[in-house]
Amino acid sequence: SNQFCDSGIGYGDSTSGNEFGSSNSKLLIKGGTVVNANHKQIADVYVEDGIILAVNPNIRVGDEVTVIDATGKFVMPGGIDPHTHLEFEFMGTETVDDFFSGQAAALAGGTTMHIDFVIPHNGNLTAGFEAYEKKAKKSCMDYGFHMAITKWDEAVSREMELMVKDKGINSFKFFMAYKGSLMINDELLLQGFKKCKSLGALAMVHAENGDAVHEGQNRMTELGITGPEGHSLSRPAVLEGEATARAIRLAEFVNTPLYVVHVMSIDALEEIAKARNSGQRVIGEPVVSGLVLDESWLWHPDFETAAKYVMSPPIRKRGHDKALQAALSTGVLQLVGTDHCAFNSTQKAFGIEDFRKIPNGVNGIEERMHLVWDTLVESGQISVTDYVRLTSTECARIFNIYPRKGAILPGSDADIIILNPNSSFEITSKSHHSRLDTNVYEGRRGKGKVEVTIAGGKVVWENNEVKVTPGVGRYIEMAPFNYLFDGLDKKDAIYLNSLQAPVKRQKYTT
Ligand code: URP
Ligand code: ZN
Ligand code: ZN
Ligand code: ZN
């Protein structure tokens, strides 16, 4: 669809003024509570040319500066979504949100950067990267890339090095599910982990046992269960737990850090907790759908309603959601993503007679900041500083872009949100900014509203209106060897020293 047909999205103009004053390169945010992951204080924030220049009480400025009053509100780093799929070709179709509409939606919800997954083109990493570079040209906010690894040979191994050294990629995702398309086996997983370790790149896994999922799907089909509930029944939490445990143990064997994407179940989170308790460097990323929804929707009698909740790993039974929330509040899990992967009701209907053909994915890029606030801060489970850590700062640290991103500090990029804790939000597909015709959070209301979003020093969301400019979003290169790699070489040396020399044996004679 044509990007200029998007309803509810205004187009900014970087050359002339407008009613938002967003063309003004000087901004002062006055009197708010400025929150970073480790500290909060009442202060003013002064921005010039896209960069935060000062954070201090009572900053004085001249008339040419646009002043935004934030009294009684929280001034926080814009959200960073570590897990999105914009313009993603998957299961015979393509997601409806591209790098423009998905990002406009993100900005309207207080997210100012996202990291998307480049899919290699027929196994070729460079071709995949170039295709995503092209898709991302219309970006209206900053973005980074992870890359998926879908096959293994010398060329892939060499290209991984090129991606890290020349293209700003510092993470690779391995799919342990989607047999017959993206799935890889344990041999590839081991080779991939070894390569990641040598490059200082973070290994990420989609952890489900794809062979067993295939078996489960056949089982449901034989039983005549062809509707969306079959999706959940065919790939139970035990298969997520198994793959999570396997990936963790292989990462331990290679001695490389591991990032588990979309942790959806108690089974998976217990494996992560156990590994972390024993000192292993494992990061767990729950997604909003897993934190606030439960699987009962998949049993809804209306196919269109049920099908919109189909994603993998599946949304689980009530109880898993609460456990994932608790794990975030205690530090067992470290950051929140969305896995925003938007298929409309026409696309979901490809699977009307067979749940295996329902394109997998749910929305969330626009809703994440509000739902995490309402679910975790309003319920008293986490502090406001924790909120900043889980939605922004930890992601910036893990992907090595802190403190350029994820902080309100002098020198950081001016990606800032103003959240009013006394205001409320309501989610509906009628007013959201995604191109989706549905929303898995339809009708949900809550407390705490992102009233202003500033991206790259420009006001892009204010008075319930988005005003964005295609093409201003920048590709953020991410360097390898994040903090999770610190000291790993020492652990390797200790391991090697612990091995005894080969036992010398007498030559065997008959
Ligand atoms: O159902 C999902 N999660 N779709 C997106 C692809 C993936 O596995 O992340
Ligand atoms: Zn293609
Ligand atoms: Zn996945
Ligand atoms: Zn995903």
C-alpha cells in the first residue's frame, strides 16, 4: 500500500515551521521528573540539533527555544524495542507494517528505536542485508539490525564476519523451530555459536523443538483439530523448555553469551533462572503478548478473533503471564520486546481450514510502553527506574549503543518521552497507527499515557497526533563485544588450564 495513504499519520516537514514547532532544533523540557535506569531527579532537559546538551534544574534559555512543560510528568529515554519484524516475508505473505507505518506506530506509543531481523536471501547474508537496507530507506526513526542464520557453509561463516566488521551487526538469531523453512539443527547451532563467540556477536535463539512441533501438528491434524486452538495444542510449553535448555547448554559448552527471544513460558524461564543462578550469561526477553495475554483467545468461536492470537511460541495459559511479570521484577528476565509481526485478517484467513497456514505473529510495537507501564508500574511490581531499564537502557547496553541510546544524559541522542502517570490510554484498531485492521489488545484501557515523543530532537507525537518525516530515521551501527563478553577469555583460559596433559601410555604390543 502507498505510505501516503496512512490515516492518522501527519507528515512533518524538515524545512519549514509547523504548529508543533518541531522544526525548531532547540528544545527545553521543563520541570519534569527525569528518569534514568539508575536515578531519578526533578530537572530540565535542554536539546539542540538532536542531542541532549544539559540535564539540570532551572536551565535558562532565550526566546528562540521551544519550551515544553513537563511538571508532574516523567521524562524518560524513548523506548527501544529489541524485537520487531517490519516488511517481513514469512509464511507465504508479507507483514502489513513496513519501516514507515511500523515506526510511526512505534513513535505514537513512545518507542523511538527498534531492532529488526534481517533474513538472508536464499541463505546469502549480504543480499539479505541489502534488501533490508532498501526496505528501511523510508524510516522515520532510528533502527538497528539483527541477522538470522538459516544455513551453514564457509560462505555464511565469512559473511558473518563481514556483517560484524563492516555492517554494524552484533547479533545473530538461530531458529530452532519452523521446520522446512528457517529451522536449523544442533550442528549448525554449535558452529554458529562458535562463530558468534569469535566475533564478539551475541547469539540469539527462537527456542522451540521444531521436530517435535511438526510431530504435534500431525497429531492435531489426525485428531481433526484444525482451528487456531490446534496451534497451542501442537506446540506445548514443554517443547519451549526443552529447546531453551538445549540452547543454554550448548552456549555453556561453547562458553558464549546467549539471548533467548520471546520467552513465553514458565518452562523456559525456569531454565534461564537455573543457568543464571549458576553464573551463566543468559539474557531472557519476554514479549508484551506473553506478559499480558493468555491462550484462551485461541479457543474463541469466531475464527478471525482466535487467529489474530496465533504466534510462536504460543501465548500460554493464565499463570505463565504472571510468572513472566515476576521474573522481570526480580531480574531473572532483563528486557521487554514485542515481536511485532503484523498480519491482517485476510492474511490470517489463509489458515481458515488449517491452523498450520495461519501466518504467525501479533502486534505490539505501539502498545509496549503503555502496557508495560500499566501492568508492572501501576501494579507496584517495578519502580519507575526499573521501567526505564526494562524498556530502553538494558536493550541499549546489550546491543552496545549505551549511552548514546537508553539514557537522558548530556551527549545522548535526544530520543525522549514524556509520560503522564495521571492520564489514561485506550487501545483500539480504530485509532492505532499500525496498518493492521485488528489489534490483539482491542478495548484495553490503562493508566499512564505517553503524551509527547521526541525522536532525534524533534517532537513527533503530541496532542494525539503523529508528525513524521520518511527518510530521517538513521541506521544505528552496533559494535561487537558488549559487556557480556567481558572476562570470557579468562574463563576460557581457566578451562584450558584445568585440562590435564594427555595421559602418556606405553605403546601397546602383542
Ligand atoms: O510468531 C512469530 N513469533 N512470528 C515472528 C517470527 C518469530 O518467530 O519471531
Ligand atoms: Zn525475497
Ligand atoms: Zn521467533
Ligand atoms: Zn520474532
